[in-house]
Amino acid sequence: YQRRVHGSGSEKGSASEKGFGKSALAPEEIIAEMKALSFWQVWLIPGVAIFSLAFASLKSSHIGLLFWLPNYLHSVLMLGEVQTATILALYEVGQIIGSLIVGFTSDKLKKRTLILTPFLFLAFIFFWSVLFLTKDNFDQLTVVFFLAGICIGGPYNIIVSAIAAELGANPKLKGKAKALSMIVGIIEGTGSLAGAIIQIIIPAVKSHIFWIFMTCFFISGLLLTPRAIADYQDLRLTREKERMEEVHKTVAAVVELPNGGTRSP
């Protein structure tokens, strides 16, 4: 075959360099590359289980609020239709603003869980404060739900892409696009399952749904806390390294003369 293609046997061995290149994989490497991780192996990848549970807690509370918050405001707090609509509108606007804030700050810091975790704990605090408010505190309710929307919408709309970026850097997933797709599917599926389960639970405790939401936010924030601490420590080290490099560059520029000599300090 090589003689037919290249014209002579003297060029034997050059086919791999000309046709396939030096970077061609060995047969065993090709087999290893094609072998996809199984469903249970994906669950064993560090971070997948924790991120899945964190997203499940967040999505279940988000879906629960979507369907049951209007009923709670109207039936439990006895707010009028206009008041209920005002709070819901401000809550939705807060989610849009929260998504912009979390997206911008996480892109600037390059550490997403460092931003997501405090927002989840703040959401827990805001919903805890709702327990002490009544229909006579309408102004306070509008402010609290607007701030709660910021703290919920930001993490909810960013967390999946943040998780995919976080896990995509794992060496075990290098070159395994199917495994990464399976991870995103597992995380989304776990969240949807949790959202369906909470819809079954809420009707039984309709007047205490905020305790369920508070628990979900707290669990989600708690699961992301170790990763947020690691991101904070990594950010500190990076900033310290950059500062030291700037100091060395400044010292070198001051000490070194243009002709290669040195200037005494």
C-alpha cells in the first residue's frame, strides 16, 4: 500500500508522518479515549455528587417558590391581588439583577462558588425574616422579596455553567466530552427530581413552606462551602503571587541600568 501511494519502498515509514502525523495515538490510547465513563463512575468523580445535591436543593426551592409563592402571599398572608402581583414582579426583577451581579463578579474573580455560597446564605436569612412579617408590613415584604430574588436568581441561573466549568478542569474528564455531558445531565436530572418531590411535600405543610425553602438554601450553601473556602485560599495565593511578581519586576527595573550594569540602591 505504501509503495502504491508513495511510489517506492524507500519512503516506507513516512506514511505515519505524512498521513497521520507524529501525534497519532497508539491503538491502546485510541481505545482508552473511546471508552466512555459509566453512569456510576461519573458519580464517583470528585465534586459531582456534592454539586448535584447542591443544585437539587436550590432548584427544588426555586420551583417551589415559582408555584407556591403566589398562593402563600394571597392565602396565608392575606394580601390583595395587586399587592401579591407587586411582590412577585419585584421578586422576578431581583432575579434578573442577581444573575447579572453573580455572573459579572464570578467572571472577574474566576471563582464562582466563592460568589454563589454567600448569596445562598443571604437567601436563607431573607426568607427567615419573612416569618416575622405580616400583611401590615407590606413595604418590608417588597424589599425582602426583592433582595431574596437577587440572592436566588443569581446562583440558580449561574450554578449549572459554574459546575460544568469547575468539573471540566478535572484531569479525569480531559478529552471526554461525553462524560462531561453526562455530568451536566445528572446534575440537571437530580434537580428536576428534587423539584418534583418538593411539589408533593409542600401541600402537606403549606403554611410552613418557608421552613422548607430555608432548609434547602442552607443545605445548598453548606454543600458549596468547602469549595468556596478552597477558592478563597486559591485566590489569596494567586493575588500574593501576582503582587510578589510585580515587586520583583519593579526592583529589577530600578536596579538594572540600560547598558547592563547595575545601580546601587
